[in-house]
Amino acid sequence: MKRQCLSTTSHKMMSFQFKTIVAIVVYVTITTYSLNHQALAVNVTAVCEQAGVLGFVCQTCLVTARCQRNTTAEGGWTITTTGTCPAGKVCNAGRCVGDAACTPTTTPDFLCATTGMFPDPYDCKMYHFCPPGANVSTPATCGTDGVPQYGYNPVTTFCSNKLANNKCTSVPIPICRNLFDTGIVGGNPSLYYFCSNAITNGQLTDELYPYQYACEFGRKYNTASLDCK
């Protein structure tokens, strides 16, 4: 597969545009905090129906919550936040655990900031292709006949990571804990991420999401200078 690269000028313009968007996102997030919490609302019934007897679920990859059935005539469920996972742990099945992959109850749109192939930040079996000029990625899943046995490797750009019992035990990007956290992706120094407020179904939220970028021409991302060299 031929890979098309953006020019240096285009890359810088896209980086500038992204940083401008991030600044706007931060401003809107601060001024519409209560609305952002509403934007985080998930399909409560679907989530709570799958919860265990005690009703513990993951509201996000870092926030634990508990489902309680309403006693009103309308019925339904209420999700109440119970806590935040400490450093080094993520929420899994309503508990804070280490060494576990996390899939949030709502998955933000995978937006294309640069051309390239990128791993899914939450599912080791998925990857995304961002062709030139695209705003939204074309997703793909490793495996054949719906039975994936390997995870996507962002270094080789192939599905070459052997899975344990066909399950993900890790993810290529750390869970975002702070706005503007940054780093390389999955051991590939030509890929990097910035943590920014997520956009889910066109709505700005206060959940953080690692938006990914690719350095051009084999350059490597420098976490100190925040650019490709």
C-alpha cells in the first residue's frame, strides 16, 4: 500500500489548527461545565442491565459508578459516580484494577488530524486509516471470519501482536489523566498523541481522549519540544 505524506507546511498548518481548536475546546469546557456532564450521559439502561448484582460499572476509563433501579412508576435506572481510579489503575467491570485494557461506555469519534494508520486507543484489535483530506477514519479489525487472534502493531502496521486467549491485556496509549498529556504511540516514535476534550456524537464532553498524529518523512516525535524532528 502506498502511503501519501503531507507537506511540511501542511503539517505545521494542521498542528496550528489543532492547537487552536484545543484552546477553544478548553474555553468552552470551562464555561459549559454542567452541560458537558450532560453530554457524557450514556445509554443507562443498556449499561445497567449488564451490571452485576451489586450494580458497579465504569462511567469512564477512570471513573467508577453504581447502577440503582428507580422505584418510581416510570422505572429505569440511575447511575451514581462512586470514585476515581488512582494513578496506574483503570476501571474494569466497575473496579479499579491494574494491567487491564479499558473500553469506556461511550467511545469518542476517531477524528483524523493527519494522514496515516493509527491503533485504536481502546481496542488492541482495531486500527484506523486516515487518508489524505479525511476528517473521520476508516476503521478496520484484525482477524478473519470475525475471530481475531492477533492485535494491531503500530510499529509494524500489521496485525502481529499475539493475543492471550484472544483478549486485549493492554492498550497502545496510556489513559489520559490530564489535559494536553502527550507521548509516542505504541512504541512507534513517528506516531504521537495529545489528550484533549473528547467529541462524542458531535457533542463536546469533559472526558479526555488521546487524539493521534503522524510525523512525516520518518521524523520522530520529541516530547520535550512537542514537534517532529
